[in-house]
Amino acid sequence: MNILLVGSGGREHALAWKIAQSPLLTRLVMAPGNPGMAALGEVVPVKATDVAGLVALAREMAADLVVIGPESAVEAGLADALAAAGVPCFGPSQAAGRLESSKAFTKAFAERHGLPTGAYVVCDDAAAAKAALDRFSPPYVIKADGLAAGKGVVIAPTRAEAEAAIDDTLGGRFGAAGARVVIEEFLEGEIGSLFALCDGKTSLVFGHAQDHKRAYDGEKGPNTGGMGTYAPAPLFTPELVERVRKDLAEPTFAAIAAEGAPYRGVLFVEFMATRDGPRLVEFNVRFGDPECQVLMLRLESDLVPYLTACARGELDKLPPPVWRDEAAVCVVMAAEGYPDAPVAGAVITGADQAFGDGVVVFHAGTAKDADGTLRVAGGRVLNVCALGADFPAARQAAYAAVDQIDMPGGFYRSDIGWRALNR
């Protein structure tokens, strides 16, 4: 198969790493890719939101499958354009993608279809939004409606901080993504991420993990796109997985199809495990980042047949995926100033060395000079991942590798997996 993978982050590097292992692969092209991905196939400088350019590239390379990595490509309508061109695509349509591209849409969707979630209010006016805080108790959850790279969420402990977050969001910090603000009920419990594949009619669970959203140790600091993950997480009992599948994932696939937008691709269900059962926090319409990285390390099955089956409506022909017994941990190394104002340009050394069995470093925000010097070029820069016989072993291997990488000004959390350690 000739496969075009769209995207340039750590998630896409992990997908490329797994796709490259498939015996079904003939040619792998990545657009726009990154320096780490370049070792796995051909990198072509076409942006993830350049729909016309990507369709032309897919035709030129006679792609048998296009795999959409980032949500920005979904929102741009890439899957729709590929469908019109007759090219099989793993990734939802723009209409189905509203499950992520608009938090207001998703909350209303959940309300229409009886999905368990928290109370909410949507406002496009700061005064109305501040008045709406009267309906909620602290801490207050303030979200930009649109795509903000995982950084458009503020958990405000006080009314003053909530009002400042409303001003910040509606005041243009996130551009068009912050034209509306969603205020949500704070849900008490433990958060989890479950993934499910769908081909428009058939669906199946495709792994789960736990993420760490706050920038600093102890769940402190601003929200980020994710500072690290681990799997399997003790939270995910068979009973909880079944409940999330039955109460959230499958009803969502049925409901979005009933609304005229059958879902094809992977749905990321972020939920809070409360005393009353799982409650929806939000959906993402792609593999999580950095959740994807630990999923790919633990996936024993060939990934390509699942991606292809979703695109072709043949998921009912495949068995559930097989997962390794080992645990996986991912530690994100971030640039100085992330998430607010990442500083680019620092020289990275040690990232490309051989770390030993089970350790893989995925590039997320890097660039290479003509002489091969690797530099910081994004907010989340490297994803240092490791497999281990159990969680402590995987965690130790990941942090041992982190210690061998030099990235001036950068930082990382030292407490990835603290919930599992506490158990």
C-alpha cells in the first residue's frame, strides 16, 4: 500500500513508526512531517491544512490510504475533499469533526442525545458569561469554543480568576477559536482517555491511557496539550471500559450518523470517572497527543489493517486489537516558556542516540539545520517513551532516557504516572 500520513507532531511520528512496521506498506509519504519522521519514509513540505495540496499529493503518489493526524486537517475539510476525489481516508468529515472543533456543538449534542456530561452555558459576551458564573460553584471551568491546541481550557479556583479567563478568551487570545466561551460544571473524579474506531457503522474500542494536562508537577500551572501519558492505567477496569463504550462511544457514533455525518476514524473520549459513573469531558476526533505514543508502543497488532478498514467500511471483518502485556510511559520535554510563549532555537543533543530496548524518542516540535544540528521549533519538543515489564520499569526507563538528553531551557514533569504510583 502507498500511504500518505498528514501531520508533523509527536502523534504523527508515533503513527509513522507503527505504520512503517507493517508488511502491507510499500511507500510512506508524510506531509509536512518532522526531522524524526524523515527516517521512516519521504517527507513532503505540504501543510496539514493545505487541502488542495494534500489531495494533489495523494493523487500524484496513487495513495491507497490517507491517514489524518491532526484536528486542524479535519476542521479544514480534508476528509471531505479526499472523498470527493475517491481517495480512501482515515479521519472524519468536517461535519463529524465538530465533535472537537466546537465545544458548544458537543455540549448541545450530548444534551440532545442524553450523553452523561456536566451542566454548561455558552456565551459570546463577557458580561453575560460573568453573570452566568452565578449558576456554577468553584472551581470554574472556562473553555474556548474552538480549536486551541489543548490550551483553551482554564480551571479557575476563584470567581476573579474565572472572570479574567473569560476576558482573556473573548478578548482574542485564541483568535476565532475564542469567539465564544463555554462555562462548564466542574466534575469531581479521575480523568481517563478511551479510544474507539468507527467505519461509519461498526465500532470497537482501541485502547486507553491517562494523560497529564497541567504544565508542572503536582497538577499545577496552565493547561497544555499534554505533558505525558501512561498505559495501561489502573483506572481502566473492564467494567469501566464497558461503561464508557456503552454510555458514551457507541451512542455518539449512532447519533452523529443519525445527524447525517457518519463517523470514520478514531474518536477520543475524554471522561471523568465520577461516583455516578463516567461523564463526558470532551471529544477529540483523532488520536490523542501524547496518548497515541503509548498506544502505538503497546499495540501488538498491525495498525494498517485497522486504519484501512475504517476508511473502507470493513471494520466488522477485523478482530479486536492485541495489546502487549508491557506498560508504556511517555514523558514530554517542552520548550522554555511553553505553553504561553515557547522559545525556539535551542540546540538539542542526545535525542538520536540508542537508548536501549523499549525506548523510543518521538519528535514533536523540532527542526534540523543544514548541518544536521537539531533545534527546538515548537512548544512540545520531544516525547520520550518506554516500554517496561511493568509500570515502574517503564517509568524508570523513560526518565533515564530523559536524563541523557540536553535541551537548554526546556522542562518536563517528573511525576508522570503519579496516580498509578499512589495506587
